Amino acid sequence: MDFTAQKDDPHGVQRLLNILRRQQDSSSSSSSSSSSSSSSSSTSAPSAATPSSAAYPTPNPFASASDPTTAPNHQQEAARRRTYNSTASSSKYNLSAEQLPQEEQQPSSFDPYSFNPFSSTAPILTSPPPPPPPIPAPKSAPTPTGSTSKPRDLSTLTFAESLPILSTLSSDQTLLRRLSTLRTQQHDLERRLAKEYSQFRHTADKQLPNPKLRAQQDQTRRREILAQWDECLQKQQTEFNRMGIPGIQVGGKEVRKQRKIVGVLVDMLDDEERAEG
């Protein structure tokens, strides 16, 4: 085994062996030239020449562990190694006690309750503010029933209910012109029917000398005139409904109400003609 090879010496054992080897070499060389008294002095000479042996007493490697004289030497050697290791590490990394972190100089006590994720006072678990109460939706208007959703039939209005609507229609120039056209057509029909019947009466005595036959022909003429007049009235009632005039029913039997409403329409036309004239 090669005892001279370089090995890690964390505890200074190799260094101690080297010192002892040098002492043995020096003692063997001095024994040949001097006496036993001088050999003892030469044995102490290398230890004096060596600064490390003067500072640190050399332990006896052959002494037993139970030897009371060797116990203090082992304690001193262990203290020296601890001092050497701490000094070497501080000088190697340029560290001093002042430069060490505060945690390494004076370790603080561990507090297991310094962070409690289940604590109600932990800032990370602070509950957000409660959401505002929901705003109630506005109540929708009730859906109209089928009976009220339909527009009201203007033809069923009474005369009193029809007056406000007629007052509004009195300013409608388009409606007034259409009413004027219907009245002109009615006047033309009245004049024509009256003229035809007058001609029949003047000629009936000569063309129909028989009184019975002349009476039958006269009855026929009257029925024809009434049929044309009824047809003219139905056309007028249909036009009134299209124009939005209230209280007028096609073929209705409320003749008195319809006459009042037609009288109001006639007054409206007369006022318009007087305003134009």
C-alpha cells in the first residue's frame, strides 16, 4: 500500500503521520553521529523547528485510549480541528459573523400558527363582499285578453259616443271631399228617379187607358225606384265604414241613430262649403 499518496485528510490523521515520519527520520539520522543523550535532544529539535508542533503538542499514536495522559490531547486536537475548519471556511468564502444572515446567527423559533390557511383572519382567505341583492324584474303589464285585444267596432257606438269622433273627423279635408262626392251622387240619383217617374205619370193616361193596368204599372215603377234608392244607401253605408265614421251599420235597422249621424255629416259639409264660399 502506498502511504505517500495524497488522500483527503478531514481529521488531520495523515498530517499527524507525516509529522511522526519526519521525527523518526530525524531521530535515525542523529543516532549514528551522537550519543543517546544527544538523540533525545535531537528528537525534540524537529518539534521545536516545526511551528505546528510547538503550537499544538504532538499526540502519541501508540498510546491507548484508556491512557489518562492522552485524553486531554485528543480533546485539544478535536477543538483545534473545529477551530481550523470554521476559520478555513470563513476565510475561503470571505464571510464574517457580521455578514452572516440574521437567520443563521440567531435562528428564530418556529411558530406553527404563523400561517393558517383555515383561519378566518387570514388575508388570503378574506371573503369577498356579499353580492348585492338581485333587482326584482318589473312586473309586465297583463296581457290583454282576446276580447279586449280586438279593436272596437265603431258601428256599434251610440250617437253620444260617436260625437267626439265626428268632431275629430270634421278637420279631415280628404274625408270631407269624399262626403261631398257621395252627396252629389245621391242628389243626381234623386233627380233622375224623380224625372223618370214624372214622365211615366204624364204618359200613363194616354198609353194605359185601362185604370187597373195603369195602377199595376205604377206599382212596378215605384218598386224599381225604391230598389235603386236602397242600393244607393247601402253603398253610402259601406263608404262610411271605410272612412271610419262611427255609428253606421250596413243594412242596420237603427234608422233614427243613423239619421242623426248623417245630419251631423251634412252640417260639416255645409260649414266647409260656407268657409270656401
